[in-house]
Amino acid sequence: MTDDEYLWTRTGVPDDAVRELECLLERYRYREPFREAAAPTPRSAESADAAPDRESE
Amino acid sequence: MLTRRRDVVSSLEHVVDTGALVRAAQGGDRAAFGELYALYAGMVHSIALARLGADDAADVVQEAFLRALRQLRRLRDVNAFGGWLAAIARNVIRDVQRLGCRRADADVEPAHRDTQHEDMQARTALRAIRALPAVYREPLLMRLVEGMTGPEIAHRTGLTPGSVRVNLHRGMKLLRRRLEAAGTRRRP
């Protein structure tokens, strides 16, 4: 395996291609806060959500 | 051997007691749920961005966390939170795809003139990542878009550091080759 330390840990000598892609793609980074106003509290949520989604079955 | 030991050490450095946060959130601690959101939103976003446009991917994050919050008390293995949340995210994505209610892909809309060239390069790179085999897409987006390290990706997803490292390495190699072949990146 080649030296991929920068790709793995973001430390050490930056790999040019990785660094270039990081700079380009950073604009897509997710920065939104959780829209808490729409969210029930965990305790009340359980009783309010009678129909389970597939992943919890 | 040394590489494996480094993987273990690196992953330990990034361990957050997710189980404790999940237990607290299950007990109604909204701040704990907020910490889980801060830790895992990038992972969920990468999973969505691997399949959907940027606007839809952002909506998927919100919907996945809302569903997670509603179902959190049913999660028995608190240390499996990452995989459980990823499964919820994939269900949300399937719902979006099935309902055919996807919005125009904001990341292919015309960009501001000042950054038009870079935006075009970014869109090309994002498309190239989306065209990679599924196993490489998500870790590469977590690394290159969300800025997560390999050990953080392993910890969040529940995958082994070794498999994440291999997928990052192979995915990056393939991506580099394709971008060079497309003429968007010069050969070193």
C-alpha cells in the first residue's frame, strides 16, 4: 500500500490530489442545525409514533 | 503489523462514548441528542449525497434524525447507533427515490460567475465519486466532503478501520485515475 497517511488521518504531508479535492468539495459540507422545532422530545415521541418504520422491525 | 497497530491507536483516539449519549438521549436528554446529531450528521449526509442532489441530501439528514428521535427508545444495542441510523437514512432515501419527488439537483445549477470554474470542477468531482462503486462512494464523501478522518469514519459507521482504510485507498486511486482520464486533473 502506498503512503496514504494524509488520506487516512489528515496529518503529515498532504497528498496534492486529496487536498485539491478537499478544497473543491468542501462547499458541499453539511452545516445545517437540527430543526428542533419539528422534533418531539424522545419520551413523547415514542407514544406519538405508533407506526414503526422498517428499520426498527 | 505497524499499520494495523496505528489503525487501532488512531481509532481509539477518536472514540466518543456514543453509547452513553444514546442512553442519555433515550432518557429525554435533548442536549445528548444534539451531540449525536453533531457527530453523525456528516455520515448521514454523505450517505444521501452519494445518491441524491445536494438539496435532497440535506432534507434526508433532517428526516433521518427526526425518525431516529422518534424510534430511539426502541434501539436496544446503544453501541450500534451508527449502523442503525445509516439504515434509517437509506430508508428515507428509498422513500425519496420511490416517491419521485426529487428536486432539481442544486449542485448542477449554474454557479456565481466568480467561482464558476471551481464550481464546475467540484460538480465534476462529485459526479465522478457518485459513479464509483458503492463501497467507495460513502467513505470518500465522508472524507473529502465532511472532512472526517479514517478512524472517525470507522467509528461512526461501525466498520473496521482496516476495511475503511482499504476502501478509502482504493476509492481514491480509482477516482484519481478517472479524473485524470477525463482530463480534469493532470497526471503527477
